Amino acid sequence: MSFYKIGLKGDLVYALDIQNIISPTPIQSLSIPEILKGHDLLAEAQTGTGKTLAFLLPMFQTLEFDNPNIQAMVITPTRELAIQITEEARKLAEILPLNILAAYGGQDVNAQLHKLKGDIQLVIGTPGRILDHLRRGSIICDQLKMFVVDEADQLFHIGFKKELKEIIKQLPKERQTLCFSATLSHRVGSFTNHYLNNPVHVKAPKNQITLENITQLVIETSNRKKMDDFETLIKKEKPVKAIVFCRSRRGTQSLCDEMKEKGYNVESLHGELSQAKREFNMTAFKENQIQYLIATDVAARGLDVQGVSHVFNYNLPDDIENYVHRIGRTGRAGQDGKSFIIYTKKDENRLVEIETFINMTLNKMSIEDYLKEV
């Protein structure tokens, strides 16, 4: 299957060739023809399956480059996802001159307003900041043609339903609406029933590589020994690049500070950091200037970083599905990866739920037994 066969024009195929993207992924093959036909779309696709290009490519083919008004908007739950989508869009804009505004919290509002005085055709951002612009009148969407809700399940889980409704009230009723979600919760279903017009439902095959390429192990410990056993583990494993997931912002920063004191090359990623600091840490991690990134689940969705050799679950997530998103940060692009759960007795119920969810029984052992085995 080629991009030509699913309806893309030559200039877009050329833009993909430059990035060495030759063949469409399953979600792209399923979504792009339906979007080009003008249908509303409900798409189920896991992170890392190419869904960003699944909506950006037909968007770039559909929008009018000589029309200076906002014609498309992408809503996403986190700043990190907004940044990543914007990066993908700007690669396409090098060939097709579409003006893009990234609108998310932590940026200088006045700088955003200044940029809006120019011709903006595509807005990518988080609900709060886009709603702020709409209320100010700095974003006018009366000529909007395409509206995309990305990572819908996560967006509703975080609690942006009210903001999303208010945004939609200010959009033209005659528009194309695309909803992408890793899973279909009742909240996503309710949204699509209300705001999508006879949508086509497409579903990408589940990416089993996520689990097949990842060795998953559980290291049993106690609260008292947890940090010591974790440190023993990482000294033995010697990760090239690792993400360590914690449950809370406070716990994330605390572990980061403790590892820094011990001399590890480590930074954190959580909601209490300034946007500038979050972007700096993410860039440094992507460019291999940081070995360990200590993160909350805000980083589990949409975090596309190459070369992550290990994922450590220092705390298990409250939302069991996030476990799969976490470990999916390693074992990417056909590479092997390792994932560890640092397990204490209080994690027992969560571990049972995870094993049920992934339909696997994970191998549990003490750090001493692990060291003997390896």
C-alpha cells in the first residue's frame, strides 16, 4: 500500500519521502481516505501507531493555503502532545506553506496574540488556552472546516469535558469533526453521539509488538528497601536511556532530587514545572543529554522518544491502561526493551488488575534472586 493509493497528492508524498516515510500505517490507511471524502471520523488507535499524520495529512491536502483564516483546529489534552503535533505539522509546512499556531499553557499569551495578528490557518493546542483565546476574541473560527479531538479518552479522563463543550459552541456547525482515541470509554461515546455527524468508525489493529518486544519483570521489595533495591537494579541494568514513572507530582520530584543527590544524570517531567522547564527537559532527554527522566503519567501518552532501553514503574498507575502506555515507551521500532515494576505489598491489587488487563502473569522475584539469575 502506498500513500498515493489512499488518495494523497504528490507534494505531500514528497514531504513524507524527505522524512523517509514510505508506506502508511494501518490507522493512516483506514482514516485518510474517509477524511478526504469529508466524513466525520471516530478512530481507535494506540499511541505510536502514526495517528498524528492520519489527521494532519488529509488536513494539509484539504485546507486552502491562500485563505488566511483559521480553517482547522486540533485539541489535545497535554502541552507535550500539542508540541509534538506542532512539530509534525511544521515538517509538512516546509513543503506546503500552512501557518500554524501552537496554543498551550505556560507560553507568553501576548506573544501568542502578536502572532495571531498574522495569517493563522491551523491552531494546535490544549483546551484551556484555546478557550482563553476564544473568549478574548483573538481566535476567530467562523471559517473553520476541520476540528480534531486527539487522545479523547485521556482528555475526558483529565476533566476537560466542560471546556471542550464551550469551544465547540463557538465553532461553525457545518464542519468536519475527527475524534481519535486509544480506547472508547462511555465518555468518548457520549461525545461522538452529540458532536459527530454519522461518523465512520475505524479501528487500527492493536499493536502487540508493545508487549512482545518488552521483557516485563516485577522486583518484590518493601517500602523501607524500595530505593536501595531500585538503585541496585539500575546499577545492574545500566540503562542507555530510561523513563521512571511515579504516581504523583510530589513523588516524581522527590525521587528526582534523591537521584540527583546520588549523582545520577536525571531530570523530572510533571505538571508543576514551568512550561519552559518541561520543554527543556524533554529536549535534553530526546537528545541523550539526560539518562533518566522521572515522570508522571502526563508523559505516558504521546511521548515519542527514540532509544528508551528501560521503563521503571517506581509506582504503579491509578489508571491500569496507563501501564501499557508507560511500557510502550520502550521496545519501539522493532527494538527490544525492558520494563520493571518496583513492587511492594500495597501494589498487590493494582498488579492483579494489570495482569488481567494484559492477559499475562508477570514474573516476580526479589532483587537478590534477580541478581543471581542475570
